Amino acid sequence: MAATALSETGNDRIRPGGNMTPFELISGEIESLYEEAKNWADGSDIENDEQLAAVDTLDKALLKAGQEADNLREEEKEPLKKQVDAIQARYHPLIGDTKAGKGKVPMARTSLEPIRTRYKTKKAAEAAAAAAKARAEFEEQQRIAREAMKASSGNLEAREQAEQQQTAAKAAEKIMKKAEKAATTGLGLRPVWEVQVNDPRALAAHYWKTRSADVDAFFLGLAKSDVHGGARTIPGCTVTEQKRAI
């Protein structure tokens, strides 16, 4: 950069860019390089070695500016990272729940879960038994009422008794519905479904039919990982070498 009247004074505060933050400086540089890249990446191809050299120089400048921006970011984050780490370390013995260990709250809650579950399961079983008993009573009252209604044909007194029996059956039905509702709600239990693979081939065949795109993506990821690790021959795949600019 050519010297200016301001920069010749030696005062960094009035030097061009001297009153800008490091972020503002690198941001301005990257914006300038980005605009230059837009001029080159306009859909036309490189025509000669001079243009290639200019693009290579621009690419290196972008790489360097990007690295400087990344370094500045890390410098700005470092004090905050130390503060966050200190806060995490202070609270971890209380509420931490990671592979490295658990704090007192998650450990205590985990220890309480089995005894709570056992009691709630017992209550659920009792409620289910009560509901089954109420249903059996209702079905019996309903059976008696039907038989009494059939036998009351032409007999007024028997018809009155049959009507009373139907009223008893309806009362038993209300008790049954209440018991069945109590057996299915407010138990404090939730279903947890677990999966165990017993036949990997059958499982693979199932998802090959129902989610083939996901299966293809999964196996492609495995293949790419092996190729990056040095493999050059993989059954079912074609591995080709391509040249890219560096």
C-alpha cells in the first residue's frame, strides 16, 4: 500500500484502517476478495496462463483471509469458552448428565424410578382386576335381565321384576365404565418400546423394500468412509479417481 499523508505521521489512530477493529479489517478484506471472485466466476472459462495465475493468487488470498478470520474467531471465543467451561464444571456435580458422569439430581431421580414404577405397576394391576370384575358383574346382570325379560311375556308382575333387573344392569354398566376408565387413565405410566434385532437379513430386506433411498444413502456413507481409508475395491461399487484443482 502506498504511503499517505496520514500514515506518514506514524499515528496508528489516524492511519487508514487504524481505528478499525480486527473483525472490521478482515471483513472488509474478505468482502473485497469475494467481489473479485464474482468477477472471475461469471460463467466464462480461464483462457490463458496469466488468468490461471491470477485466479490461483486470488484463491490463496481467500484461503489466507479465511484462516485469519478463523483465528480471530477462536481468539474472541477463548475467554467465553473458559467462562462456559467453568460454569459447566461448577454445575456438573449437581445436574450433569453426560457420559463422563452424572450429577446428584439425575442420579437421585434414576434411583427413585424403579420403586415408583413398581408401585404404579401394582396399582395398575389392581385397577385392571377391578375393571375385569366390574365387567363380569355387568355381563352377568345383563344376562339375567335378558332372561327375565323373555320370561315375563304375559306376566305383569314378572315384567316389573324384569324392568328392575334391567335397571340393575344399567347401574352395573356405569360401575364397569368407571372402573375401566380408572384402569386406563391417571396411572402415571407411559409405554416404552424397545427393539432388538433377531434377524439382520430380514431387517435389511424390509427396509430395502420400504426405505430404499435411506438404505442406499447409508451404504454409500460406509463405502465413502472405506475409500477415504484407502480402499479401492468394494463389491457393488465403482471407485474412480478424479482430478480437482488444489
